Amino acid sequence: MFWGVLIGILAAGVFGARALGMDSIDLMAMYTEMGIGIGIGVGTAAVIFTIGAGVVSAIDYSRKRKAY
């Protein structure tokens, strides 16, 4: 939800700048950069989550192996 609010604020700012007469802003280029940034962020989050899940799984597995 937090990211949704941030993206909404960013989109409102882009459209607000467009409405105020800042026509020199290229919206397609801006949205392309936003898409690239979102992709990098999602990819980074997925890698961090995968590493964290692997560490937790390894710790859990090693604790179960010691219990026997």
C-alpha cells in the first residue's frame, strides 16, 4: 500500500506539471524511466527475499537435523 501511495503521488505530480503548462516534459520518457526503476526495485526485492528465505530455511533445516 505504501508503494501504491508513492506511485499515486508521483503520477499526480506528473499530470499536475503537465496541467500547469510544463509541456517540455516528455511523459513517455518519464514513464519509461519509472518502469525501469520499478523493475530494478522489484528485482532487488525478489533477490533479497530469496536470500532471506534461503537462510531461514537452512537454519530451520539444521535445527531439525540436530533434534534427532
